[in-house]
Amino acid sequence: MLILAGAGSAILGIAILRYSWRRTGRSVPHNTAGWFLLAVGAAGGWSGAGAWGLTVIMLVGTAAACIALAPGAFEMPKASRRAKAAANGASGAEAGDWRRGLMTFALTGPAALVVTIAIALAARDLAMRWPVAEADGNVMVLGLVPLVWPLLTFAMLMSTKRTSQIALLAIPLTLSLVPLILLGGRS
């Protein structure tokens, strides 16, 4: 029952955050309420089933965030809409360049996940060369992916140029492939 309540709290928290972030000005009360509901959901999941419950709540929250943010991949940023409207003398209600949004989504979503998995597998491969049990190496992979992926995605979304985003993928991927290829990866 706590997991179900936690999932509802996480979904509501995501909905409030999406509403708050979509507004022209940021609202501290809305942001606080959204993050508070996410924390309540996490606590409910942990109380209901420990780490497993927390994992379920985080997956529900992540899925809700993906659903809430997916339409944004097909929209033109507000500043670009205003600039385009001023240049064309139009109202600014035109559809954005969906290809650009889709490319950003593809780079920060699936491509960043592939790079993150390569980083985690390289870390596991390096750890296996130390006196680390295989199970610990596997847990390391499972722990690194949800930590590195959002950090990499955040860094990419803060980049203003496409070349910077691609470099943020290419450099870690190249560095993670070194131990996997040169050292004969056992992952």
C-alpha cells in the first residue's frame, strides 16, 4: 500500500514540477511542493519494501518525467519562437524545428545511455583486475549507470552547441573503450 501511495506521490510531484517549469517565471512554492512529493514518494517506497520499493518509485517517477517531457522534444524554445516571430512578423505560434528537438532527445537519451553503460562496463573491467568479487563488479555497473547517466545528460543539456554535446559523448566513450579493448575486457 505504501508503494502505491509513493508512486502516486511521485507522479503528482513530477506533474507539479512540469507545471512549474513550464511557466514563464519559476515558482519556489511549486518547485518545493514537487520535490517534497518526490521525497515523500521515495520514503513511502523505502518504508513499503526497502530498496526494491525505492527502485519501483524511482522508475515510476522517471517514466512519468519521460512522458511529461517527451512533447517538449518537438517544441521550439520560447526564445527561438519569439525571434522567429519577430523576423517573420508572425504570432510566434508556429511549430518548432522538430528535427532539432528529436536530435537533442536522441543524444541526451539513448546515446548518453550507451556511453554511460560503456563507462560502467569499463569501471567493472578495471575493478575485476583488483581483488573484487564478480558480484561486486556487477553491482558497480548497476550503481554507476543511474548515477552517471543523469550527470552526463545534464552536462549535455547545459551545452549550447551541438558539437559540445557530441564531444561530451565522444570523449567519455573513447576513454571507456580503452580498458575494454586494450586490456581485453572481461565484461
